[in-house]
Amino acid sequence: MNIEPRSSSVDRRVSDKERDQALAILAEAAGDGRITLEEHAERVAAAASARMRSELDALLRDLNEAPAWAAGLSPGADLRVVLGNESRKGRWIVPPVLRAGAVLGDCHIELQDALLSSEHTVIEATAILGSVTIFVPAGVNVVISGSAVLGSKSSRLEGTPSPTAPLIEVRCKVVLGSVTVRLPDNKG
């Protein structure tokens, strides 16, 4: 029996996590305007049925962005949801930069019990036919920027934040969806 050693160029089967990461990259590309909504729909269908890594690589090759599994993204730092719901709540450490994305789904980020690792936290929120909701404690400084195409980005906070409070900067990319910053427990 002759067993050949594995070559690094051998195509491998793709995991659900890799497929989800590819879908998140496609959503971001649509939000940036690098691909049209029609191209996005075609590529999402192809990515959802992809079996081999080369199929995903081909879908992402022209986006000038490495696939998420090659870029070394920290799997615990990002929240990405495709056709579902994802939430991060309770006591957890928020990294200085947090990426949250929802494609045909809902992503909830609860910061009221979380520990901010930086005085300036950046949340990159992408919503394509979905929503990202960020719950913040009263008194924090929140700045929202970015674009919304046939969607919305809004802050439902009231009052004046403390000048010494941490800054949460929310950078939005919204297409037919929403990004909302609000107080927890129906206070916003």
C-alpha cells in the first residue's frame, strides 16, 4: 500500500464557520458597494452550497480582501450571523475593535455588564437585510457614523454623557437593514 504525503495545494472541504465568514465578507462588500445586491445574492447562494475551500476563495478573490480564515481574525472577537440570531451578553471583555454583522438576521450586543478593554471602543456594524442592536449603559459617549442605504442607523439615547465616560464609536454599513444603539430593558 502506497500512501502519498498530503500536499499543501490539496483542496480541502470547507467548514460551516468558514462558509459563515465568507458570507460576512460578501455582506461587507455589498455594504461597501464593491458588489451589487444582485452579485451579492448570487455569491451568497454559491457560498452557502460551497463544499471546497477553492469554491469560497473564487467567490472572494476579486474583493481585494483575504478570506477570513486566512486573515487571522480572532474568532471570539467578531459576531457574525447569517439567517439567524446571535447575541453577546452578560459579563465579557469587549475588545478595542469589535466587528458585528447581520445578513438576513439579528445581532444583539449587550454592553451594560461588559468590561470595556479600552476607553475608546470601535464597533464596526454591518447590516444587510438584517439588524444590529447595541445596548449600552446610561451615561456613555456614543458616536454613530457610516452609511445607510434603504435602511437606518439611529441612537435612542437621551441625556448628556459624562465627559469622563468611555467612548463607543459605531461605524455603520447598512443596506436594507438597521443599526440601533439604545439603553437596555426597554429604556430606549
